[in-house]
Amino acid sequence: MQAIRYRSARDPKGANIALLTCGGFSKAKPLDPHTWRIRIGSLGVQAICEFPDKRLEFPRTAFADPRLANMRWERGR
């Protein structure tokens, strides 16, 4: 798995993470476009699609990669 961290456009002090892997795709091109939101929390990552309603959750242990060693999982409001 490859992860890319980049600056958040909505929160200049925040960050986004893009996870890239060929195994995540079953077809060569999308069948239907979907918009997903990624939420990072103290327990891990949630991927949320509003239509159709789908949710995926990944625990922090799924991201045990030395490149993410400085990841700030606890976030203030």
C-alpha cells in the first residue's frame, strides 16, 4: 500500500492522506462516479460514501507504516 500525505485545502494546519493501491480497483475504469469523504479519528480512518450509503472503517493498526510514524491521530475541535 502506498500513502501520500498532503496539505488540506480546507484547513491550512490540517492534512489529507490519499491511499493508492491497484488492488482497490476491480475494473479498469469506474462504472459509476462516487464521492467519498475520509474521516481520521483517534481509533482509525472511516471512508464514507453518501450515495449509495457505504462506510468502510480501518483501525489505526492498518496504517502501521514507518512513513506515518508522526501521524497525529488525536485531533482537536
